[in-house]
Amino acid sequence: MSFSANPLALSVPEPAFESWLRDTGYLEVLDQKTSDLSAAGTSVDSAAATTSFPTAGIDTGVFISLFSKIWTLISLLTINPVSKLTAGDFSGDTAAWTSGFIGFYDSYSFPSSPDQARMRVHENVKRHAKNYASLFVLFFACSLYQMPLALIGLLSSLALWDVFRCYGNRWGLDEYPVLKQTLFAIMQVGTLVLLMYFNVQMALLCAVGVTYAVTILHASFRKLSPAKPPTRGRSK
């Protein structure tokens, strides 16, 4: 049996609905309520198991809780942290590293379910996009420090492009678009060969891997704090 669509039903696009939840502060409330309900449900289940099985009730409750946490950790591998990231997320101010990004001890909690972990990851990545980008630059710099040949290759490629830009303007290559495109293609191939020869891709892969792991763990365990303070009317 099929039902026809209701023409009076209100259909809101998902990005607009998420934006409304973010602006009104319901995302923080939803995150906190989910954690509270999960804690209350765990307490009730443990008490029921202890009542039903006095000898093995504690072991059963611990096993269920441990299996749930392991399943939540495994689900983190399926989350794409940048799936809802937009260019506008990098235009805002950088969150404070101490109070905004790192927070305090009570700013972290284990996600109660894969859905809560996914919600935290997507929202925290949008709020702290510039912080995570700074961490990537830091990890990439550390990787280059551990791989001096990769650092030499990167600096050589940057110097090569700078020479091409300077001499291209001096020689007036803009008047010869075909020649400029040919030299540009040769420069791209030469840069790729140079970077691969000095193993710059290994430093890049290491930085991407470490940044991904730090982002997933931090964003999933970091509670959603109010994105901005509520506005209050000022008396004239």
C-alpha cells in the first residue's frame, strides 16, 4: 500500500536545519541530553542485570558496556570528518587554543553511540577548522624536520616556481600563451618528479595520517560547547 505525499508537509533542507540547530544552541542541548540518557540507561541496565543475576550481573553489565564502547571506536573509522566542511568555515576567527579548542577535563566524554560521535565530529570540525589546519601545518613541519631530504625537495620546488614566475614576467611570456602553457606543463612534471625523488609525499602522508587520527579522537570526545554566547537585549 502506497501513500501519496502530503502537499502541506514542510520540507526543510538538511543544511538549513543543521544551521538552525547550531544558531539556536540545540546541538549542545542534544549532545548533553544524549550523554545523560546514556548514563541513566547504563545505570538502569546494570541494576537490572544485578537483580536478575546476582552472581554474574556485574560481569554482564561490564561486558555490554565494553562492547558498546568498542563498537563506537570502530565506527570512528567510517566517519569522514570533512564531509560537511565548507570554505566559509575557514573565514571565521580561530578558536582559543586553551579554553575553546582544548578545554578542560570536564569538556570531554566518551560518545555514547556512533550517531553522537558522528554529530560531534562534524560539528567540531566545522567550529575548529582553522585549529585543525594549524595542527596539520605543525605536523607537516615536524615531518619535514625528521626528513631533511624532503625539506630540501620542497624548498627546491618552491624556488623553481619562484624563478619561473620572475623570469616569465621578464621575458613577457604572457604575449606567448602557447609557450607559457607548454613551460607551465613542463614545470608541473618537473616539480612532481622532484617531490617524489626527495620523498616529500611520505612527509605529507605522515602529516595527513597523524592529523586525521588527532582530529577524529579530539572531535569525537570533545563535548559540544556553546558556539557563541547568547545575545541579550540592552536597555537604552
